[in-house]
Amino acid sequence: MKNNSVDRREFIKASSNAAAGIMVTAALPVRATSGRITSDSPVKRSLKLSVIGVNHDHIYAQVEAARRGGGELVSFFAKEPELAATFSKHYPDVKLAGSEKEILEDPSIKLILSASIPSERAPLGIEVMRHGKDFMVDKPGMTSLEQLAEVRSTQKSTQRIYSIMYSERLENRATVRAAELVKAGAIGRVLQTIGTGPHRISLTERPPWFFERERYGGVLCDIGSHQFDQFLYFTNSTKAEIVASQIGNLNHPQYPGLEDFGDVMLRGDHGTGYIRVDWFTPDGLATWGDGRLFVLGTDGYFEIRKNIDIAGRNLGGHLFQVDQKGTHYIDCQDVPLPYGEQLINDVLDRTDTAMNQEHCFYAMELALKAEQQAQRIDRRT
């Protein structure tokens, strides 16, 4: 990998706290700025939380979101000594528990976070809920429709929270701001979303489970879950169908369990969507993937460049608006990220403000169905 590449772990951690844009380069329409909150709201409440499973570096963004919202990280458990050692370097004052059971049976802990191997997340979350605790997990929240059904059943019977942190929406300041503006009517009624999730594959850095479809769930389940979440949220759809989906291993035949490309067309009750995800980000890009989201409305559209602006602006979180009055670059550096605080308050108040539980599950249902129904387009020559 080239030296100018931004390390993914550092980007994820930094993006939760660093500025995500630069000053507006054109006048914004009044409707696009009315009611904007320009700083994170003060934290007034707290609770104790723990981590079980640190197999993906997304755990650091999860922890920081919860801490930003008032969570106090008191312990963690990782069964892999090398991963435990790395996590301890980031949080040297946090206790390494002797087992999952120690954390699950600690009555002082109210919320458990996890970025374990994807196929192990649902079984862990079920145990967390059965122990009377709430759960915040990395995407994908599960890797099969059978797991999803069991999670849904357990969540309904225990009334605990099972929250999947779809970070492309919840932890990107430009996406948060775009959501505010969409709800304020800045581009009219939303008609379609186009979401792309390209990633750098970094083969030598990947653990064995990364190449085993049964363990990561497939490319549409894994990376694609972000895009299904955004489609539902921005179109305000509560029902949708997979029109067509395809997956393939187009350039890595030495790893037969890997899917390096997938795309989907879908139709919701309030809009349509297209999704493309892949593992083809070249080393020449200064970050791990040029993720983008286009939101088309009746009166304009947004483009969100989540991780980088290849035209030259630094960092990520760039938001562009085109409407009847012109083209605008929107400064998102002060946009608060509310998910962490909302989730902490939901745990304390038994409310459902950070993410509607059915939305959380339905995004995964669509991702899993798209993966299950997809036609294979593996490279033939």
C-alpha cells in the first residue's frame, strides 16, 4: 500500500471528532440553514458500558460514539490476545475481563458494544438481551435470515435494544446534515438514492474470516447494509422489494469465498434505489474508499462525498447541494453527531430515538434478501 494512504482505523476514529468540511464557497439558501445546531449538545447523563469482541476496527468508532454520548467504558473482553493487546493500548485504563460471562453477569453494565466476527454477532446479541442488557453492534448485525428471525424474536420478548451502528449515516457529519436538510424540504420530495461503497481490499492485512462468506455474510450483507439503511432513511420507505441483485468474485479467484463486487436495484413504497459496493479502491487514493451518496429530490439533489473529495479538499464529509437557485458547498464541520447520546438516553429512558428498531432490522432484512437472491457474475476468463 502506498505511503499517502490514510490508515482506515485512524480515519474512522478521527472522523468522529475532526472537522468534516471547509467553509461554504457559495451562498446557501435560507431554507438550508434555518434551525441548524452548530455544536454538540452537552452531555448530562451517563451509564457504564463494556465491549465484547474487537475483530473489526469499527469498534473504536463505536466506543467513541458511546463515550461522546455519556457512556463510560469500564471493561472489555477479546478472546484473541493480540487484539486484546491492541485494544488495551487505545484504552489503557479499561479492565480486561476474564470472560464474556463476567461482563454479561455484571449488573452495573447496561450497554454492550461489539465488533466481533460478523457471524458471531447475532448469537452474542441474543445473549446480551437475555441478560437484560442493551446491545450496539457493528454492521452487519447478522449474517443470515435465520439469525435475523431469532434476534427479532428475542428483542420482542426481552424489549431490549439491538442497535446496529450504520456508521456511513450515523457517524458522518455531511450525511447527518443532509438528513436534516431533506427533512426540512431542501430538495423537495426524495425520489431516489444512489449509494456507492468502494473499499480498498488490503489483502495482506485481512484475517482468515474475511475470505469466508459464511462468516462475513457476503458483500451485500456486509458493506451493502450501510446502503440499505440510507435508502430506507432518506426515501422514508418502510417497505421495499429487491428488483435485481448480483454478486461476484471478479478479480480474486485465489479466494473463492470472497465476493469483491455487488450491486442492487430496489423499489420502495416512497422511492427507488441503486447500490454498488466493491473491493476495488486503488492504492493511489489517499483513503480507503471514495464512498458517495446521491439523494435525488423533486427540487434538487445532494451529493455526499463521505471520505474524500478527489477535487482537492481535505478530509471527508463533503456535502454538495444543487437546487433551483444554484450549486452550493455546505460546511459540515460543526454538525453534531447525535446517535451516541440518543442511544445512551434510549437505554436510560427505554425510548427509541437513536434508530427505530424495525428500521434497524429491516435494513438488514433487505441486505440479506439481496444477497440470497443475487445472481453470480464471477469472472469467466
